[in-house]
Amino acid sequence: MALAQKFLRDLEAIVGRDGLVATPEGRLTYECDMHTFYKGAPDAVCLPTSTEQVASVVRLCLEARVPLVPRGSGTGLIGGAMAPYGGVMVSTTRMNRILDVDLPNRCATVEPGLINLWLTNAVKERGYFFAPDPSSQMVSSIGGNASTNAGGPHCLKYGITVNHVLGLEVVTGAGEVVRLGGKVQERPGYDLTGVVVGSEGTLGILTQVTVRLLHAPEAVKTALAVFSSVEDASEAVSGIIAAGIIPAALELLDAPIIRAIEEGIGAGYPKGAGAVLLIELDGPRAEIETQARRAAEICRDRQALEIRVARDDAERALLWKGRKEAAGAVGRLTPNWLLQDAVVPRSKLPQIMREVVAISRRYGLVIANVFHAGDGNLHPLICYDDREPGQLERAVQANEELLRACLALGGSVTGEHGVGVDKAKSLTLQYAEADLNFMARLRRVFDPQNVMNPGKLLPSHPACGEAFQPAGTGRLPAGTWV
């Protein structure tokens, strides 16, 4: 299928010739996000530079009943930024300016395409930082972080993205430009800012984000505790939290991922370890020194073999480089992998890790684990080779079984990656029909024609009727496509 030539000319009139990608090879670049399991190329890609251009593109697509797919840097892991029904993709990568830094009010207003780490780099010399830090923060956009309500290693102490978004400018699925929230923290009425954060582009396209900035801590201490098993490391996690210590980050990595990291990056993790626990404490210097001693005692009580403390910023950065680039290093282990993002109560970590081992053996597949242990957010990477008959099918089955095991322990289908296409069908395992129906009706308030990122977030579910029917499956009138 292809969009009508007049429609393409109208798009070009809005964003300019260099702001429209319509060639087959150009569109292929946008056919998937980092989760390449799901693919769907758009029929055109717009690269707007202003809110006005975004609004004009949305209104044009509404008039023609053409599906819209918002996209940031494309670093998502849920199939959320690809186009299963074609249509027009709106990429905000050119909207990447810092519009305002207001240190007296400890906030900044940025465009959605601004790279996460760029904001911290812009304010760190003045003693501030932007707390949300997904592993992709070197390349992911703040608009994408807000759309998926991204987490990160430091969300244990500082919270996920929604805790740091004060206000938004949004072009809704109805083509309206609305401003939600602002620099003032407490506002009367419904928390519509909170509704839009995490909505994955199904309600509208973000064009500005006002975020909270925090004072940098006085001191930071990073340590690596080495264990012979994941179970012992998991017990140490529960012990640290039970002692009233809330680290800035508490990350657990198992033997397969340690091997991959050391072969690919050389972060200094002990290759023979069954698991390591990356512990970071920050705050007043005297406080973290006391907490560090107590955390070390707890780890030793849980059979820690060794505890290494980073001696300087360079050693700390290397330890974090291993963690942040873990997913990329998995290529050392396998040609293909599926990534799970389920959550369990952290007290259930030892139990779920035993189940991970059992699932790995049942399906004959390596499962490498690297996850936010402090809040029970798992990231098992199920390794397979799609050149081997049956391995992909076994990987998918293992993935589903692991998700159901997490839910049975009182967990959630996703902790930080979002839902997208990948988890949409799984929401029926967690929510009742009435809950899903309510979400669908809320979505229609912002997107009455159901053209905004169709097929994402909410499942196709008979009890919810037409509310979940995506655009492009018979609802688009004849003549839209040529």
C-alpha cells in the first residue's frame, strides 16, 4: 500500500522536503524499535520541528483517517514505535532543545527529542541532575521516557519518570494542543499529566515536557558484592531493604550475563561468580558510610564471597558501564533473544529465580539475568537461535510461562518498558474486563477516531467491543489508500 500522492505533498508542505521520509529504504529504518521481534514500516515518516507542525500533521491525518505512530529515539523494547497498520510516523528527534532551565524552581522544560543524558550534562556543573536513568539514557529521548514511563537502575530511590514530570504540552488524537500541569507541583482537579505519562502515544504526541531537577548528592559510594548463586544475592537484597536501607540502585547480574559483559566490555566483574550485586548509595557522606558498612555486613551474612568498593569515579563508571551495556553484550552469548520485563515483590526474588532456572532447563535454553533487584523488576534475556528449528517457539513459550509465574507471585506484566504490542495481550491476565473497558473509554476521550498508535497498549478484547478495534482494520474509509 502507499499513501496518495496529494497526501504526501500536503505532508511535505507542513514539514518541508527534508522533514519527510517516503522512500522504501528510508522508511525501512523505522520498521521496528530495539525489540526487533515486531516489525511494521510506516508509509511515511514526518520529522517536525515545532508543536505547530505536529498539530498540522495530526489534523491532516485525522481528516484522511490515516493512522499515526509517535516515535522518539526508537530505543523501546515493546514494539511500541513501529507501524503495524502503516500510516504516518511522527518522529520528534529534531525537536531536541532545552527551552528553559529554572533552577530556583528546580525544573526544566525541554522538547521531547532531547536525549535523556543531555539534560543532566547541561546542569551538572551547577550541582543538579535529572534522576530517571534508563539503561539507554545515552540515546533515549525524554519524550520517549515519558511516553513509556521509563524506569532505570536509580528508580529504587528516586522513582520512575512519572515522579519527575511536572507538566506536558500534548497534541491529542483529536488534533488539539493542550497543556497539562506546569511548574507548580500541586494542582487542583484530575491528574491528567499522570494519565498521559505512560500512555505510549495512544493519547497524543508530546511536544514539551517540564521535568523536575534534583540537587546532586554530597557523596556516592558504589560497591560490587560477589556471590556463588543468584539465590544468595537475592536474599541479600531482601536483607538490605529490610534493614531500612534504600540504596540509590541495587542491581543483580547472574553468571551468563557476567560472562557476556566481561567478554565484550571488561567491566571488572569476576567471571567465575554465580552472581554479583551492584550496590550504589548516595546522600550525606556520613550517612552513606554508615549504610555501606551495614550493607556489607548483610551481604557477608548472606554468603558474599567478596565485596569490592569502587575507589574513584573511573572505577565507578566502569562498573556502571558493564550494567548499562549488558543487553548489548548478550550478542556474545546468542544470535537472538527475547527480553521479559515482569515484576515480582522483592521478597519473592529467591522463589522466582528458582523458577527461572527450572524454566531454562525445561525448554533447554539459556536465560541470562540482569535486573533491578531492589524493586523486583526482572529482565531475563531468553537466548535462542532462530536458525535452529523450534528454538523460537520454545523461547516464546518460556517467555509466557515466566510471565505467568511472576503474576502468580503477585507481580505485574511490566515494570518499566511499557506494554506496546509485546504485552497488550497479557493485560487480560492482570486486569478485569471492566478495568480494560474503562481504559478504552478514557483513550477515546483523547483519541476519538482511534488513529493514535493503534494496536498498542490495550488488547483486542471482545468484552470491550469496538473500543479496542484498531484503525486500519476496516474502520478507515475507502479512498484513504491508493
